Amino acid sequence: MTAFNGLIQEHFDTYSREKWASMVHNLARMKTKDVMLSLSSLAEKGLETELDGLERSASDEIPNITNQKKVDAQWVYWFRGNEQRENLKSFLEKTPLNQNNIFNIAPQDKHATLALIIRNDALWIGLALPCGAVVDRGNLAAKLEKSWEREKFHDLLSELPEGAMTGFDQNLVPTGSQSMEALAEQSTSLKDDQLRWSLGIHISTSDSIELGADLADLVHRWVGALLPIYRFVAWTRENDFIEVNKKIQEEKAQKRHQAKSFSKGDKVRVTAGLFSGEVGTIQSIDTKGKAKVQVGKMSVVVPAEELIPAK
């Protein structure tokens, strides 16, 4: 990984509008992504305890279906670990999205993130609740409906460094201007899947470049300051205000029950995934509802709910 010595104008120019969909600029985007990963590595040093349980990832730098075949920014972000993502997978996949967001399928479009984002005009550090992060949005909305939780959130906002902004899409206001009444109104807006909610700070291109290698210290301070708010916002089993954990347990019980309806040697048809439509024979089923199925000369592991008896 490239050592971080600061950002230059070229890094920001990589995301000018005329380059978004062009494959010609893939190499430039790859280089900028590498720099952003180096910056994030420096920013998270000393925050290992606060980041425990979170994973770091990055958005795709090449135009493809996950970014609607355009790269208008490079994200490096921290979000929930793989086990929790798997637990929420069915909730997020089954949730209907409006037409504008139907192809928003990248991880950062489905989960609350603490993100570092470079665009053509600025660097942004903050929290993002995209339209597709329905579990996290619902959780925060439910918390903000309770007066004591609003007070906790208000106190967290007041502790942020100067310059923090929050709101929906481009309608951002200083966090210091957020009254208890305004936070209650956000609860209603969070239930609407049309607008992205965010909280953070924009650092202009010129300021980002001028800071040089010292930018890592600034990003470090903001990541540390925002982590308590991420923990307040993001759904976990311990931070569950919408009874998702209960639904997860019910879903697991249903999967175990469904698995019991099959036996070794049963002929089944796969209904989802790479082998959808293929007929195979069950070789074994574990206690978690995963079946090993012989499909042709291959053995594949398939969730029992993705199997039906073959006629």
C-alpha cells in the first residue's frame, strides 16, 4: 500500500463528471483508491478498541452495475461485520425500493457507514444512512421518537468538533442548530426511503491539499469523534429498537423447521443462486438449515429455504 503523503489536485480531478463512466480513467481511480486506503489506515490507528467489530471496505473504482456504471467518488468506509450483514441480508433484500434506488446494491447502499469520501469538489468525513439502509434508518427513527434517546443524540451532536453538518441529501444544516423538535421531525423523514441522511464535515479541495500529510490527523480526530454516534445510530442486537433480533430468531427457527422437511437422498430443485433451476440430491443437512446437494458432479451448499422438492 502506498504511503500517505497528502492529496493532490489530480486525485480530485479523477472524479470530474466527464470521467465518471469512462474506462480510460480506471488506472487513475485505482491509484486514488490506494491513497485513500493509506489515509484511512493512518486515521484508524489508536482507534482499534472503538472500531472493534467493524470492518473496513471500499467502493468499486471501475464502472459496473453496483455503481450504475459511473464512478463519481471513491468511498472508504467502516461498517458492521460479516456475521451481522448476513443476519440482515434477508431483510434488506426483501425490502422494496423505489425506482430511483432499485439498482443501489453495493454494501454502502444497504448499511449505515462511517465513511471517508473523495469527490471532485471536496473530501467528506461522516456517517451515511442511504435510502436502502432500511434497518438502520428504522432503528434511528424509533430512537428519535423517544424523548430520552433524542436527548442522548442531542448531547452527542453537541460534542462534535465545529463544522459538522447534518440533514438529508444536500439540505444540510449545522449540528448545533438541531433542536429537540428538529430531531423529532427527522424521525419521520428517516422512514421515507427517498433521501440519504448524513452527518459529517466537508473539507474543501484546497484545504485538503494544503494540509498535506497532516490531513491524516484531521481525519483521525473526526473518525474518533463520529464513532460514538455511529454506535448510537447503527442497529445491533444490543441496540435494537425495532425488534429485528426477534425477527432474526424467528427466521432462523423457520429455516431449521424447513430443513427438517428434507432428508438425505431427497431429489430437490435449487430456486436461487448460481445453480438456480438445477436438480440435485441431498447428501446432508446441518443444524443451521444448510444442505449439501449433489448437482451433477459437484457438491454445493444451499440454504434449505432455497430448495423445493423436484418433481
